[in-house]
Amino acid sequence: MKPPPSQFGADITNTAHMICTKLAGRAVIRVVGRCNEAQENNNLDLSECQLMQVPDAVYHLMRHTELKACNLSSNVITKIPPKFAVNFSLITELNLAHNQMSKLPDELADLAELERLDLSHNAFINLPGVVYKMPKLITLIANSNHIIEVDVDRLSASRSLESVDLRENPLPRNTESALQNISRIRVVLSPRELEEWEDLTI
């Protein structure tokens, strides 16, 4: 005999809740485990942890650890809080790839030792202003976003930048041309396909 529909629905809801709680529990256990590892090797790897943000507990667990690298890739993070730079001020590498970010806080300029920043596969429509202010940034990876705006003058004025990857972005033609004219920094762009109206052979 089938249970009444309402009871059946309640069973599904309860089961779904239990599954979600288990998944959340697993994610928490994973994060705590990786924080413990980071206390040993100074490299915090929170990739693929289903994070929507950096949990406050992480800052607490890491408060006595001098992190050198932080990997937050392959999550669903939409923003990095200003306090991130205060807590992880000594990192040299930050991987934010494969998230849902469209901006970065100016406070990240306080990451005075940061040399490598990966922003690839996010939702940026302009190159965040803070990247021009990072004093030791050498490598910037920002491919596969929606970037249409780059402050070329500020980029070329950077004293530390050596390599910038801007492939797979819908950059305007004049911006691409300006970027190609930067001689001191290696700027990587996707090969440009001519629009029909640009093809003068027609």
C-alpha cells in the first residue's frame, strides 16, 4: 500500500535534507583537514570544496600559520573579503580560477609578497584595478573571462609584471592593439578572427 502523497513528499524532503547535511558535513571535514595540512606545509589548498566564500573558521585555524600559497580554485566563490589580505598577507601565490567572481577588493593590494595570481575562468568584465597596485606581482593569469576593459597605461607602468594571459576574452580591437604594443611585459592574447566587415578581401 502506497503512503499518502503528503507523507511521501515529507520522506523525500527529509532524505534530501539528510543528504545535504552529509554533503555539507563532508565539505567541512575536508576544509578542516586541508587547514591542518596547511599548518604543516604552509600551502592552503581549498580547491573543490564547494565553497561560496572563505569560511571565518579558516582564518581562525590559520591564524598562527605563515601561508605561502592559497588555492581556492574550482569553487563557487563570488567575492573575496577585504580581511583576506590581512590574514594571508605573506602569500606569494593565489589561485582563484574557476569561480564566479567579477571583482576584487582594493585591499588585496596589501598582499605585498604576491607574485602569481590566477583569475582565469571567472566572470570579470574588466581587469580589476587592484592588480595594477600589487607591488611584486610577476604573473597574472586572467584568461577565459568576459574582459572588455583593460587599463593599458597602468598595466604597462607596472614595475613587476612580466607575463599577462588574456586569452579567451572579448577584448575590443583597439585594446588588443595597445596591449600588443607593450614591449616589456609578455601579453598573451587569442588569435583574432576578422569580422566579416573587417575582411577587406571581400
